[in-house]
Amino acid sequence: MVILINPSILESSFIPERLIARDAELTRIMETVIKPTKNGITTNLILYGDSGTGKTVTMRYLAREVKDPHVVYVNAIAYRYVKNVLIDFLSRFGIIVPERSSYASLFTRIESLLKDQGKNVILVIDEASNILKGDYDGLYYLFRSKDSFDVNISTIFVVMEDPAILFDSKIRKSYGMFGEMKFRRYTKNEIYQIVVNRALQSLVDGGYDDDVLDYIAEVSAEYGSARVGIDILAKAAHIAEYRRSAKISFDDVRAARSMISPFVTESKLASMDYEDLLVLLAVCRCLSSSKFTDLDCVSQNLSMISEQYGKRDINLYDRIRKLENNGMISATLEGQGRGEGVKKMISIYDVPVSILTERIENLLNA
Ligand SMILES: Nc1ncnc2c1ncn2[C@@H]1O[C@H](COP(=O)(O)OP(=O)(O)O)[C@@H](O)[C@H]1O
Ligand SMILES: [Mg+2]
């Protein structure tokens, strides 16, 4: 039985005909970036929000729909420098330059390109964290390109982190003015609409009931992520096909939901602040060779870790409660024998602790 007849509709490269529940955001980008740029006024915007809130698809949608100015989308996940982005940008117009070109020569190329095109340009840099955190020189050139090289280029940086924790106030000052815009998480109803729309285009008629789509939205709502919703839809369809059913069942949805936890871990990590991460790292250290741990162990490890990362006065109890609430860790209370009270036992079930440790260390050392 084939249920998923048009799989490309559920792939992340697909850009839908229209976006759901992002009208206000599109209008604001129109007013604050697109119109000014068209009129020769350059602006910079940081767009941020959790995984699956539609940042990438919205930018790629604009790149497709907006003709003047040009909106050029570059994914910078593999780039560390603004220079890499500019070289990528030029290559979109068929201009190939050596990796070692100077900023002056890159901007000279861009200046003459823009003259030829007769249009202004918005450069969208997706996955821009590394660049924003690390390439001060490149950003300096980029923001001064108008004065230094007469290049009119607006930039939209796309990241997951809140800009307030992405850079400190000193850097913020030296970078100058930035607009900020947050993409909030989707509600259950919004995810439902997105999933219905994709199901209509990708699945065979009769391969699902509305109830099942509603259930998918319900289990995805916790993450506020359209990506989770669409992923579960695709996986549930495969699972149904595999058991030779003509229709997706509730249990197919549950099975699909259980397969996405590594991704879910990523999005949870992205929503944590520095101190949460330090506490979670302490928990991981304690769990590296045991099933459960307790607050004594976590507290001991935390004092070493906080020394290493130069953070003091972390409220362990508050942080542990927060990690419990977002489902990162599980805690149970265990009796200590008569008159001894209870003790909090902490564990992690969803992800291998070794993998989690590595991810956290990457985030902390980034
Ligand atoms: N408003 C929306 N309307 C339709 N599809 C959406 C919408 N927002 C997100 N999606 C879809 O959800 C998935 C994740 O969105 P994406 O833009 O990659 O999220 P982000 O970049 O914020 O992590 C993609 O498949 C995207 O097409
Ligand atoms: Mg993205």
C-alpha cells in the first residue's frame, strides 16, 4: 500500500505556495527591510527563534517571491567567516573568485555586480551563529561596506539563540543598530493547519483521517515546531505502509513520535541558557557510568564545572526543576529508610549521555 505518493512535499527543501500563520512577520519584514532596501536604505535584522518555527522557509519564500530588491539566501552552517558568505553570494551570479580574495576586492566585485543588476540586494545569512559569534573583522567590513566601498547591501541574520545571549553589550555597540525579530513557536492549531496542507499534497486520498492529523499536531505542539509535525507525518506514513495498512493509525503516530527524540533533544538544548547547560553537563558527568544520580553528585561536579567556565552562584535546585519541567531529565523521589526523608534520584532516558555531553560541550565552547 502506498500512502506517501509525493514525498518531496514533506522534505525540508520544499517551499510551500503560501506560508501559514506568518502574515504579521512577513508584513514586518516587508516594512522594515524590503521596502527600505528597495529605496536604497540599508538595514540589518536578526531573525531568531527555536527550531522548526519557519525561519528558513520564510526566508526562502521571500527569496522566491520578492523580485526587487534581490533577496539572496545563503546557508552559512559550514562557514566561519563573512568572506565565505560573500564568495558564495557572488557565485550565485556566476562570479567565481579565489578563496583568498581581500574584502576590498570582494566588495569591488559586488559593487559592479549591483550596478549591472540595477537593483539593491538583501543578503540572508541563515545559520549565522558562528559568524556572529566569531568573525568580528568580517562583520566590521560588512557593516561598513556602504561607507568604505559604496555597496548598498542589507543583511538578515538568522539564528536560533536570543541575540541578547548571542553577543554581549560591547559587541552590540560596536556593531551598531540591529533590528530584532522573534519567530515564536507555533500553536497546536497552527501546526494542524500546516500538517493538513502538506498531507493534502503528499498523501493518497483516504490514507489518513483528520483525527490522525489532529493527533500529530497535538504531539508536536509541545515543541511548537512545524518540523516536528511534518516529520511525524512522514514517518507515520512510512510506518503505516510498512505494516501494509491503507491508513495511518494513532499508533503509527506514536511510533513516529518516539523516533524523533534526537532532534527534540537538539531543540531543547537550543532553548537553554548557559547556566542550564552547565547544570545539565554536571548531571551527564554523574550519569556517565550509572543509571541514576543524586543532587550531591551533581552539586560536586557543578562546582568543578562552574570554576572551569567561570560561573558562580548557580541555583542548582531551580535549574534542576527547570530541566525536569522541559523533559530533559527525569527525577523521582526515593525513600531513604525510616526517618531519613526522601532523596531526589535523577536520570536521563531519551539520549545517550555520551552524545549529550558532547553536544553540550560543543555549545559551551562555541
Ligand atoms: N508557516 C509555515 N507554513 C508552512 N510550512 C511551514 C511553516 N513554517 C515552517 N514550515 C515547514 O516546517 C519545516 C521547518 O521549518 P523551517 O523553516 O526549516 O524552520 P527553522 O528554520 O525555523 O528551524 C519546513 O518543512 C517548513 O517548510
Ligand atoms: Mg532553519
